[in-house]
Amino acid sequence: MKKTTQFLLLTVAMLFSAAIFAQTISGTIVEAGTNVPLPGANVVEANTSNGVTSDFDGNFTLKATSSSGEIVISFIGYNSKTISFSGDTDLGTIELESSQVGLEEVQIIASVAVDRKTPVAVSTIKAADISLKLSTQEFPEILKSTPGVYATRAGGGYGDGRINLRGFNSENVAVMINGVPVNDMENGRLYWSNWAGLGDVTSSMQVQRGLGASKVAVPSIGGTINIITKSTDVEEGGNVFSSLANDGYFKYGMTYSTGLSENGFAATVSASKISGDGYIDGGEFSGYNYFLSLSQQINEKNRLTFTAFGAQQTHGQRFNRSTIAELRQTDSGPQKVNKDWGYKNGEVYHQSYNFYHKPQMSLNHLWNINDKSVLSTAFYASFGSGGGRRDEGSKIGSNNYRIGSAGLQPIDFDKVIEENKANGIGGSTDIISSSRNSHEWYGILSTYKNRVNDKLVISGGLDARSYVGHHWYEVDDLLGGDFFLDNESDTFAYGQALTVGDRYNKDYDGIVKRYGVFAQAEYQVNDKLNTFVAADISNTNYSKKEFMNSEIVGSRESEDANFSGFGIKGGGNYNLDLNNNIFVNVGYFSKAPFLDGIVFLEDDELDLNKEAVNEKVFSAEIGYGYRSEKFSANVNIYHTNWLDKANAGSLQGPNDEMYFYNLSGIDALHQGVEIDFRYKASNNLSITGMASLGNWEWKSDVSAVIRDQAGDELDVIEVYADGLKVGDAAQTTFAFGANYKLTQGSNLYLDYNFAGDNYASYDVTNRGSSDLPDVWKLPDFGLFDIGLRHSFDMGSFGAVLNGKINNVFDTEYVSDANDVDGTSNTALVYYGAGRTFSVGLKLNF
């Protein structure tokens, strides 16, 4: 009994002692210079595993295990800070300096939105999340748990992924890397294979849905994706990494930073090699990714930073779609089968194949004029070169020229070669060629920012771009023959014996010059209310040069087509209290149509479409946000009217003559509700989720006159679109994620993504009858991903081991479809990828 009493007294004494010596350490962590809170910063008691993370306002409270000691505060992209404490301590505001030189000017150019201040719907993905979850996914797939986003691998080839934002495709979503626009200047499209190495060097990626905070002169309709790459690290260090995955995937590379020298110079270089067989049949790929950043602090007021990056790559593609019934009859299964490849001389040979290299370089100058004014200017250039394989003739890809049974079996190129060789005149009836595309693109983005006083900040700038795109067809492989005869009678190549390297069919330049100015005033009414108004004006100039059409007489340069545009937007954010805020924004803009297919209806013609007009967009949004230590949430309601969507086309007449039409007045309404949240259930478990409920419909029936090349009226085309659902993206999505910290250096995560109300893509101008059926709706699907990350020491290196399984249950689902007659029987589809896995190791030094 006495021993029991002594034990109880000792236990009580120990608990009492722990209560006495345990201290409470608190503070608020912000970014130095901007005072922007840093949520998710790590706060750890030195030499222990006791730690917490800051909440969404940068606040933290740590129960220390000792009465005095040190805490270490760290956040990716910032220099760590060690602070001493003694007793209960309120450290107040703690500023973390960026660990990267050159980040400030990039953030100014890229117009990075600030939480609880910038009145836009925004989601930010940090480098740690990209490193954790990207794995072998396509780069845009890292955004699939973001509200309003629908991302797929499309055909499934390396880098062939696509993304839709609030129902708008990449043509109407501005993608910027370090503030520099990268959408194609002629048609607005984006090819992610050109940027396949971005995951290695991305510092953060911010999705601004709707109007966004971007100040470029020509805004987007669906939203803006800002990708901020690494700049130059302040401290010397780097890493080497390697990863393996399904289907022969292998990647290795390194990153090294010199650190900031005494004379203000710093450099960072990164490079990697990637290769594999590809998930789809015939999807072999190979690529080299590189990144270079050089920074020089000239003096206290001026800094220059040079950045260059690119991804040289080649990959087999799955271009042609098939019906569900066709895909299910194959041995490979609907997820992997691809009918665009075969064998030549015993080696894999591709009918669909892409090769491209598009390096981008920029020189950024930051001028801190005085304590209130700063000027950030970026001069950039891009030189793209490459193309995509195509074929001429009727044999390649037909069922009669496949190995084994007819259908989706590999193409027998050897059989085509034998028949070309047997051709008595020595000419090839079928060949492999490529559609070549290269460009030279130069631009300048300059932003001046002035803090007039404590309440008013004004900014303005210049956005100017010059672009020339070269497009031609080129003979690549005669497949056993001696020459090829082009059958296009209106080209200079007609009747010529073409050999490898010769141009044929098309050869033209598309020229785009765009320039504009923008201005913004931001007014901080008080501690709670922040407002802004912004405006821009621009001019887009289009022209063409044509080199192949033999029927053009006189000048081979077109007239100039000029389209003036403008935009105005405004809004405000009101912080109701420390936890709640609301925002609203509204805007209207008019933007130029695209060169391809609208301003010029045919590749080989120089005639302007005189009836092409600007597209107009009206958008309004209201949002609510909640922030607390453990829980945060956002709710956004948006309404976007797309007015006068540009749509034009051509028809072939009975005698091969071309007829043209120009549709105007096609309107669409995109509206919906978006919700996302994050809950810190405990120090070890965090839960995330989102739901996006869209209602996107065409809202008008229109008609247009069909004319011949002389401009004479021939007929009328009718389009019945009112009430049809907009296709090509899931209108209902939701996601759920859980991240559990197993130990101080290890965590396990699980993600679930659902996509529903996904209508097949279709050409709205083909809805020429009010009796046509509704567009086919794809089956709903949901996918689970799981991953594990473990950090540990390997000798003198800090090591990180990543493992990832995507689509854990190998769910079969249709991710993309083209509608034919409103039924699943005739729809042409791509299946999404089945179960995939990867494992990677990174050593930091």
C-alpha cells in the first residue's frame, strides 16, 4: 500500500512538473516585404519531434516541452529562422525571407493573387504538393482536385494532356509561365508536351478562375493559370533525383544552386532525362528538360535575372478515336489500345508522332525606384521548331494493312513498302510526312507599381508581342518508293516528283502583332475593405504570307486585319472579421477572334474574312471565405456570358469549289457554384475537399449566309443550339483528400476525384436541325489515388522517397468523347488511364 501511494505521488509530481515547465510559444509568420501570411509553415522545437504548422493567417501556437530553448521555423521557398524562447512567449510577427533571388519581379509581372485581399476565386498549389502528387501524371492533372477544373490525358501520349476551366478549353484559358503568356498566338491552343519538365522547377502554380488578377492587355474567358518557376536560391545546394514507373518509365536529373555570392551573383541550373514505352500502345517517348536562372544584383536599386527553360521531346500519339465497341474487342483493352502505330522492319513505327522543342528565354529587370515605386520589366523570346507526323494515301491505317486480324491491330508498314516498291513507275502511293510548325516570338511585359499612400496603390504597364508562325507539309519517308506525286492541283508541288525533305500541300506564315496597355488602381478603404478597378486597351494585327498556292496572282501577302479590344473590371474584398470575408468582381471585355479558321478561313488562301468580329464577355462573381486555425473554406458563385463567339467555316461544293460562311451571335452561358475546404483534424491529419457544380449551355439559335469565293450568296446555314449543353468537360466534379503524418518525416495521403455531367464534344454548327437528339453524356466516374512520402537521412544527404499509385482500383472510364448522333454506339472516345504506379528518390545536398 505504501509503495502504491509513493508511486501515485511521484506520478502526480511528474505531471505537475511537466505542466509547470511546458511553455506556450505563439506568433504570426509572414513573408518579408509583403506581410502576406504563410499558412502551413513548420514550427518545430529544436532537437525534438514536437511541432505544429501555421494556420491560414500564419498564426501558430506551440506547447514546448521545455521551459526554454529554440524553435525552428521553415517554409519551402523561404530561409529558415531559429528563435530562442524562455517561458511563455508571444513572438509577434515573424518575417521569413524568400530563399530565391528574382522572385519579387516575377510575382509583380505574374500578378499573383493574395488571399483575403485580391477579390478573385483562386487556388494555389505549392512546390511541395507538386513534388508529392505529380508522379507520372500529365502536368495539368496536378490541378484535377481544383474547383472548376477538368483535366485528362486526352489521347494518352506523353505531354498530350489537356485542361478545361469552368467549361472553357485551353484556347480560352490564359496560361502564363513567370507572367509570360504561352498560348499559341494564332489559335490560342496550348501543348503541354512543350513544357513537360515544368514539374521539376515549379515553385508554385496559381489558378485564378474567372476574371483573375492578371493585368495583361488581352484577358482570358475561363481563367488564368500562373506557373511560377524557381528563380535562384540564396543558399548553395541542390539535389539529384531518379524515378521509375509502369511501362518502362525512367527519369533522372539534378538541380544545383551556387547560392548568393558577395558580389550579388547567383545561379541555378536543372536538367533531367526522361523516357519510356508509354502507357498506351505505341506511346514510346523520350525527352530532355532543362532550366537555367542567372541573377545579378547590380546595386541597391537594380537587379537583372535571366531565365531559360525548355523540353525537347518526341513521343508516339493516339490521335484517332474509336467507338466503345471497337475498343472492347481488342486484346490490349480499351484503355491502352491505339490504332496509330505499327511495325516497320521489325521495329515500332508510328503513324501519329510528335516532335517539338520550344525553349523560352526571358530577361527580367527589377528597378526599385524609391521606397514607394518599382518597375519590373521582362523581355522574352521563344523559338519553337517541330511537328506532327501524318500520312498520305489510303492504305496506312486501313483494316487491310494491319498485322493479324482486321481492326485495331498494329499497322503493317512492311506491306505498304512492298507495294510501293512493286509500283511499276517507282512512285509511292502512300508515304509518311509531317506537318511542320516553327515560330519566332518576341515580347515585352512591363509593370510600374506605385504606393501613393497607405491606402492607394496604382499600377500600369505595357504588353507587346510579335509572332511569326511557319507552317508547311514535308515528305519524311517514301516507304520504299523513289518519289511521291502531290495530288493537290492548285499547288506548286503538283505533278512534281517529291522526295524526302520536299515541301508540298501547304506552306504559309501566320503573322500576329499584339500590343496594349493596362492600368489598375487598388484602394484600401480601411483594415477590412480593399477595392480595385482595372482597364486595358489593345490592338491585334493579323496577316499572312502564302508560298504554295499556285492560283494566287500578284502579291503573296495578305492585307492586314486589325481588331481593337478593351476590358474593364472591378471588385472588392471585405474582411468581416478575422475569420470571414466576402468578395465580388464584375467585368466586361471585347477580344479579337483567332487567326486560324476565323480571320482566315483557309490555310492556303489570303482572303480576309471581312465579317469576323470581336468576341464579347461579361462576367460577375461573388465569393465567401472562412479562415480559422483548423478549418478554412471558400464558396464562389459565378456567371459568365460569352457573346458573339467567333465561328466560321467552309464547305466543299459538288465541283470541289469552296463555299464559306460566317456565323455570329452564338452565345453561351457558363454559371455555377464552387466550394473548397481544408480541415486540420489534428496535428497529424488534414482533410481537403471541393465540389464544383456547373450549368453550361448554348443560348441562341443562329443562321448565316453561305457564299462562294466571289462573295455571291448561295444558301443559308441554320444552327439550332439554344439549350444544348456545352461539351468536352465535366460540369459536376468533386474531390476528397486526406493526408496523415505517420512520423515527423513521413506522410500517407489518399485522394478521390469524381467527374459527372460530362457531355461529349461536338461542333455546334453541325446542329442543323431542331430534331437532332441531345448530345451524348459520358458515364460518371470516380478515381482513387494513394501515395506515401518518407524523408530520412542517407549519410550526409537529406533523402526523400516518394511512392504513388494512380487509379488504385483500375477503374475503366471514358475521359474524352466526340458526339456523332447523340448515342454511345457511335461516339468516338478515349478511355482514361488505368492503374499506374511510380517510385522516386531525391537526395538533397
